[in-house]
Amino acid sequence: MNPVTATILQRLAGDGGFVSGGDLCDELQISRSAVWKHIVALRKAGYAIEATSGKGYRLESLTGSPVAEEVAPLLHTTSFGRNFTFLESIDSTNLRAQALAREGATEGTVVVADSQTGGRGRMRRAWVSPAGVNLYCSIVLRPPVPSVRMPEIPLVAAAAIHEAVARECPGLSAFIKWPNDIIAGGRKLCGILCEMESEPDCTHFVVVGFGLNVNLDPVPEELREIATSIAIETGSRLSRAQLLAAVLNRFEQLYRDWLEKEDLAFILPYLETHAWLKGRELKIEQFNTVLVGTETGLSPQGHLLLRTADGAIQPVTSGEAHLLPVNHEPRTA
């Protein structure tokens, strides 16, 4: 969005009532015809703007797009989302956030895209990222804690996203699938990808990226067995701006709490209450190993606790968890 157009949108959104064209001309040092051109551009972008002679312009409705002008007024954060980059299209928000982090971007810097051409999930899988319907977001973190704690971050993010979705969609039954997915109706609703740059004694930064299927309906045919969206599960469309603000607000709060703790013990009850794998018979695929057993909980470090056939409890630090067929039935809240 043109910077002047964005400024006019911010002015209209912040006031709530009519803003005179003359005031906009004086504030922006542009002509009335120029103001009108920006109003037309906003209308073309989907913003409903009333124009009344003698009163000026009034914003009647927002688009719900996850742009800074719509997200910022909803934030209660001190750092998350305060440095905000929105792009119509990009290869990967994680890659752009990493580049910004290397250039010195502050903690809480957010990169959001309307679509991605090279979205990625775990295990180098592609993440389908169509325009206009979902959230694709990456956040720069600079946690001043030992590097050994970095694997806990995906579960902090998962708890924050799950809580935000639950608050915005109270009728949606969703679960957290260790280590980094949100599941609804037995299918993936959200995936989280955390990538860090570090040295043995120092973490330079962590980028937390997530793709959240919001208003996607229908899901592409090739993904219908494994993916879903909030719109599909609830029959309702959400404002992506409002949902993103809810995620950022909750994530910053949980992240600050996590920095003050020694591990994940403070959110284990929440993670286990909403665990998709709770008590299930599982197959865990790792790079060179396959583990089979029953999920018995999470450790304070975020490890999945697996009871194997010999009765031993084995902490699993990473891997792809699959339900064994006998227990692959949908869960309800």
C-alpha cells in the first residue's frame, strides 16, 4: 500500500467519524484531487468509505486483511508486531524474517505475506499458501536463555496460537499436536516452523513462522484428507487482522512468561489438556529410527514421553508422530 494511502487509512480508522478532506490536505500537504485518488485506491482494495459533502470521509468497514493499518490498533503488545512488514507475495516469510534478523531487526519484528510462493513446513515439506484467505507470519525472537531451551519455543507458540484461535472461535474444537501443529477435525489447521541461528554458547535469533488456514474453502483437492481451515470447521469467515492481533497479543505474553521460567512446566497443564496425541498409540518417525509406543505426557523440556513395549518411558526430542490405525478416530473436546 502506498505510504500516503496507508496514512489516510490510519487517519480514518483512528478517528471513527468523519475526517474532512481539507484536514487531510493540510496534514499530508497534498491537493483535494490527490486525496480523492487515495480514497479511490482504498475503495478498490475493499475498504468501504463514505464521502459526504460538508463532512468529509468516514471509514465504514475494514477488509480484515492482515496489514499493519488493521492489525496495529488491535495490539496490546510492547514489541510483537510493532515493527511490521506486510508483503503481497513472497517466497517465504521465514526467509525474509531471517534476513531482517541478520540485519539487526529488533525482537518482535513481524513479517506477514498475503501469499507465499515457497512456503515451507517441517522436514522441508511445501506449505500451500494461496492469497487472500490465510495467515502466513514469521516473528523474530532474541531469547536471552541457554540454547538448550530453544526446542521449547514451538510449544510456547502452539499454546499461544491455540489459545488465540479458541478465543476468536469459541465453537471450534482444536488440539495441539506435538511438537508444532494445531489440529481440527482430525486434519491440520496450523503448522509452526521454528528456525534459529546460533553458536555453541549463543543464540543470535529464532524465527517462529506459522501458517494458519483461516478462510480457505475449499482446501485444494490433493490436501483435503490432511488439511482444514477455520471456515470449513465453523462455517464462518474471520478477520485475518483480528486473528493475527490475537495471536501476537497472546504469544508475547506467554513468551515473556517463558523467559522468566526454567522450562515449560507453567504451561504443561494447558498443553496436556489440549493434546491431540494424549494416551494414543503412536509411531514416531525420526531421520534414521522409528519408535512405537503409547504417549504418556510431556516433559518440562517439551519432550514427548513414550511408553515402549517393554514398559520403559522414553523421552522423544523430535520426530513426526503418527497415530497407529487402531486409534485413528476423530476426537471431540
